[in-house]
Amino acid sequence: MSGLGHGGFGARKKTLVLDLDETLIHSTSRGSRSQGYMVEVLVDRHACLYYVYKRPHVDYFLKKVSEWYKLVIFTASMAEYADPVIDWLDQNRTLFEKRYFRQACFFRNGSYLKDLTVVEQDLSSVCLLDNSPVSYSLNKENGIPIDSWIDDPNDEALLDLLPFLDALRFTEDVRSILSLRTI
């Protein structure tokens, strides 16, 4: 046994996996050039333009949780669309350690499921913040639900999660806390 402590300040950072669409951002093909970030994606050789909007407080949230956790993006979106959006969220490329896209998901019964063992084998230190509980149905005890965000400018869901995420990082096994919740 090594001399590393568990749960204390010497413990390694846990991993917070973040969904992208309707969790951190919302995108639409209908928008205006004066608002939102524009992403052009080639789909079957056709250019599609998406207007991307940040959930309120997302920049502050990402800065704060990146001090506490290793951050990973895991999205059911295609890399061609998600990569430029993630680059926009993390312009200095200092927030996210890894990015997982649709290819890393399992497609079952019309839904994309995220297997968190793709991110890390030891699930005691991994949690997933996602607006779609079905996406973490393979690892229910690691999921943190959040309401979908489309356009509410007064949304404070990310701010509301900060005290919980601050405390969760000190638990030995995140599942011991997250499994107490009924989904």
C-alpha cells in the first residue's frame, strides 16, 4: 500500500465529466449573427451553420470546478460540431483534459449511452453532469442530473451545483453520495 491518503488534501483530483448540449451550451440552426457563436459543420458535404449560446454562469462554473476536478467533456455530438464549441468554451485550452464524442458512446434503443469506464476504470472518483439521465444509465451511481437549458437568461443551475461539487470532491467514493439520490 502506498502512502497516499484517501479523501484528504493529498488525494488525487476526482474527474468531473461534463455533457455539452443543454448542459453547458445550447445550439440551434436558427439564430442571428449578432448573438451567439457560429459554428459551421459539414454534414454529408453540406454546410450547416449553428448558433451556440452559453448557459448563464458557465465561464465562472468551469473556472471554479477546474480548480477542484480534472474536467472531461463527454458528448453524444459529432466531433466536427463539438470540437469548435469546446475550443470556444476553453479558449486557452487549460480547462478540459480530454474530449469524448459520439464515437465513444453506445447506441441503444434510440439513445446514446455514455460508459464512464471509457474515461477512467476506477468509477469511485468519476461523476458525470448531464441533462439526460438515460445517457448515464450504464453508470447511474455516477450521474449528477441537471435540468436542460435552452434559453432562460435567469438560469442558475450551474451556480446552485457549486457547493455540492465542492463537498463531493472530498468523498472517498462519489457513488456513496450520488447513489443516495433517486432518479
